[in-house]
Amino acid sequence: MKYELPKLSYSYDALEPYIDTKTMEIHHAKHHQFYIDKLNAVLEKYPDLADKKLEELIKDLPNSTIDEADKKAIHNNGGGHLNHSFFWQIMGAKKEVDGFLLEEIKAAFGSQEEFKKIFSHTAAAHFGSGWAWLVRLPAQAGDEIGKLQIYSLPNHDFPYLRGHQPIMVLDLWEHAYYLKYQNRRAEYIENWWNVLKLL
Ligand code: MN3
């Protein structure tokens, strides 16, 4: 199966003024497309891997006997594809606020404001390229659902590799904000809350 660039459910200018049109266009049509092209190119060599779920494929790479450089290419570009696909989905018009998630966040972090503070701080403090995540840990015995946790991961790593379920993600690569915000990552993070549609 060839991976394809997912269509956005909103236009490139829909997240203005917080995320500018040009950044959205380059980010989606160039950066995300680039990861997909690289991923497809390397997977062409391994038709037997074609039907495997991408998350599983990447998770199993350490045990695979394929070429080391190809492992790295699949991990990085496949992670780039998965993370961006998820990132596009959680942004847009704020009409799908998840009341259940909001209650959980309040219970876990004290308040929505405190949650935003911790998440923003984690994102701002991340060194270099990567992603900030809100995840759900596996449920412990006796619990119906797992606890929420915030952390950041480098490059295009993703929570599935740790057995965690992603709930929210923020792209911290400079390509995600540099055109509009240059070195002001904290300002990008602060403004991003306006286009997150979950809360
Ligand atoms: Mn990106």
C-alpha cells in the first residue's frame, strides 16, 4: 500500500492568525508529503511489509533484519507521517470540545489552566525538534481507563512505541512555526491553544 497525503478538513487559511496560511501550506503539502514520499520509496524494497500497520511496523523495527539505514528511514519518515496526520486532526474550528476529556484533565492536573501551563512548559522546554504529547497510559488493575500524562519526544518518535495512546500533540519542529514566529516558540505554543479543537 502506498501512503498518501491525508486531506485536511479545513483550508490552509482556517487557522489564521494563529497559524499562518503559508506555514500550513508548506507544512502539509511539502514537509508532510516529503515524509510520505521517502517512506513509500524505502518500503518499495520490502513488499512483505506493505500490509503491516505502520505503527506496528515501526515498533517491530528493532527486531527486524532489514538494512539499518532503511530501518532509520522507515522510523523517521513513518513517524513523520503518523504524527502529522494526527496533528492535522486535532486542530480546526472549536466545535468538538470533548467534555469528558476536559473533566479528566481537571481531575488529573487540577484545572484546565494548570494543564495548559504544564503542557506549554513541556513544549517550550523541549530541546531541538520533536513533539509535545498528552497521552493515556495503559489502565492499571482496578482502573477503567489509564491515567493522563504529558511529555515530549524527540524527532518523530510517538507514544505508541511506549504502549501509550496519544490524545493531543503539538509539533515543535521549527518548520511548524518559523515563518511567523521565528525563534519565539513560546508565542507559537501560546497561540496554538486557539486552534486546538479538543478543549
Ligand atoms: Mn511538522
